[in-house]
Amino acid sequence: MTYELYYWSGIQGRGEYVRLALEAAGAPYRDVAREDGDRVLSAFGKGIETPSFAPPFLKDGAVVVGQVAAILLYLGDRLELAPKDERLRLWTHQIQLTIADFVVEGHDVHHPIGAGQYYEDQKPEALRRAEEFRNERVPKFLDWFETILERNPAGPDHLVGDRLTYADLSLFQVMSGLSYAFPRLMERLYGDYPKIAAVSAAVAKHPPIAAYLKSDRRLAPNEEDIFRHYPELDP
Amino acid sequence: MTYELYYWSGIQGRGEYVRLALEAAGAPYRDVAREDGDRVLSAFGKGIETPSFAPPFLKDGAVVVGQVAAILLYLGDRLELAPKDERLRLWTHQIQLTIADFVVEGHDVHHPIGAGQYYEDQKPEALRRAEEFRNERVPKFLDWFETILERNPAGPDHLVGDRLTYADLSLFQVMSGLSYAFPRLMERLYGDYPKIAAVSAAVAKHPPIAAYLKSDRRLAPNEEDIFRHYPELDP
């Protein structure tokens, strides 16, 4: 069965967390809007019983699931990217939900007044919000990831248990986004988080992910995406 | 087994979505910080394998779960507040995740520059963000809830299937928060969403919830909470 991923064709965005899971597992999938255009995204929801509030959503036969964390919960079992044990399966999901919160903050740093207005029209506000994001929020989230890696009873090579889960993939993606958007901040912080750095590097070297990152399926980061590089926000 | 809920003692906040589930099911629980003080919240995470990034978290014997949506996923099965069918169980979760996104926006409307600074220090920014929230975001979310109620094949009395789920409880809570924070907006909008209004009213009348709302366990909304009433944001 070929999975169908529906997400904006021009950005990594939230779709990327799903793409990484599909790619890591070598699962067959169609990236529908990249083939058929973004208009399929709004057309799809019309009339179905379980329309998603926003992309991404995944179609697997008769099942349609939206919200990244819910999609990964669904795929985690099927692609063997989540533990079988219920407690650890839920813990993996909890980590993903915390990553989702971090991603919202990563977006709102350049759009504090609202997604409906241009960055240029909310730049002074973005400068203020970026200060708190750099000084308080990024360290708080990274401290937490480093701590849970330290405390993993199976060792610090993975966020959960002793093998790759979608949480590791998502941590890689967040670190990749932060490094693009805030290169100066991340350069200063990176040495403080050796376990996060090691997991991120291992994900990048995981053969199917390494092949994906070199392919043209991996979109380049850009200033339409969630993590954006505005030098003034990263002094 | 008595569940232990860990959440700030002075606000409904995100803990309330969990409280409503426990109360609706008549489950035995301790609201730990309300009994022992808020310092238990930070003390609890020290040294455990699965510390939550932030409250609320729920302890059920050896299981500790954080993130509202993950807690409700866990409780939904146990308290019979979620469908057994996997597709509908995931759909319930997807709705909860969308409610969680709405709640973040409901908070950020009064703290667009960051949670680390007082409202008074970001009031002009809040005025701008509130305009988009009122005019674009609230109608977009409410349109979506009304639509999925309309499309529920089991009828519009519940978000999912033909019985109460945690998603209905959470929708009630969001509507309660919006009505407190934006009474003028909600007065103007309320007639446009008869199905949401009916579900919210039915939740409020559900006997265990009706009893809870009258009890002193239900905290009053206030300006430390996520939904806050600042009249200037609701002209």
C-alpha cells in the first residue's frame, strides 16, 4: 500500500516530520501536492468525514489522519519507528508533542503578531520575541532533550529505548531547522548539548536518511518555511 | 487506583482538560498541587526517567504521562471516553491536538512577545494580535468544529461517534474559556455555531460535569489563566 502525504509543496515545514519517518522506513509514498499541485490540499477535505484543520495529512487507504503527532503515532507502529511497550510508546508520543510545541514557537518568533501579516510588518515585535526565544526558550527545550537522553536507561544514543524512533528523527529535524534559522545562536550553544548533537548526527548518517538528504526530495530551507533565517533575529 | 494529577493550583489552564475527563468518568484522583502546593510540580520531575517538559502530568502507578493530548489518549481508553475503533480513536486524538493548537493561540493573544514578560509590557502587540485572533482564527477554528459536527455520520450530538468523548469535554472547555475572555466576540458569533453550542450545553448538563462545575474543585477563570479577560482585546 502506497501512503499518500498531503502537504505544501514548497517547504519542509510540518510535512517533513512525516517525510522523515516514511523515508527512514523506506515506505512507499506519494508526496501528492508536489506531483499534482497545492490545490489538491484544499480540494481533498471537501465532503470527507474527517477533514484536517490544516496540512499535513496522510491517507492510507480508507484512513485519513491529520496533525503531525497523530500521523506519527499511526505510522510509528506500522513502520516500526516506535516501541511496542505501551508506556514507552506513549513516552515517544509525549516527546513528539513537546517537539510540536517547540516548532510552534520556532514559527511564532518571526510571526508574533499573527500568520496573516507579513514578517516585514511585525519586525520590531519579532526582534523582541526572538530575544526571549534565544535566551530562554531554546535553552529550556534543549536542556530537556539533553536530560531525557541522559536519563534513558537504554543509553543516550536514542531518545527512547535502544533503537531509532520517530522522536529521534523529529529531534534531528528541529536541530536542522534551528541551525538554519539561528546559526550564530546554535554555534554558541552546540557544545552544551553533546548528546543531542550525537543523536542528530546519527540520524543524518542513517543510510536511508543520508540518501534522502542528498536527493531532490529533500527541499531546501527557505523563508516561506517554519524555521527562517532572518539575520537580525540571530545577532 | 487513584490517579494523581499534577498541575498549577491556581488556574484551570491545561490541567482542566484532564480534570474534566476524570470528573466526567467519576474517576478517583488527587489534584496533588492543590493539596500539597505548587512546589511538588518541579520537585516531581527530578531524577525520573520520563520527566514532563511542563505540567500537567498524570501519575498512574508506575506510569507518568505528560502533555494534555497524550494524557487524554491514555485516559480515553481507561475511562471509556474514546471510541474503541482505531480510526475513530485516532480522529478523537486529532481533534484534541487541534484544540491544543487553538489553546496556544488563545494564550499567545495576550502574550505575543513571550510568556516571560508581563501583559502590560506587550499590550500594543497584544491589541494587534487580538484583531487577527478575533477576525480570522476564532472563526476558522469554530467553522472547523461546526463542520465536523455536521459531518459526523452518527449525528451532530458529539464530535465523534454517538457518545461522549474527551474531545466533547475539551470543546466545552475551549468555549467556556473563549466566552470568559471574549464575551463580546462570542455573543456576536454564538448564533453561527448552533451545533457547537448544543454540544457545549450538553457537556455542562452531563450530571457528573454539572456537579463538578458547582463544586469548589472547579476554579474560577482569572487573569493568570490561559484565557484571560482583558476588555481592550474584545472591543
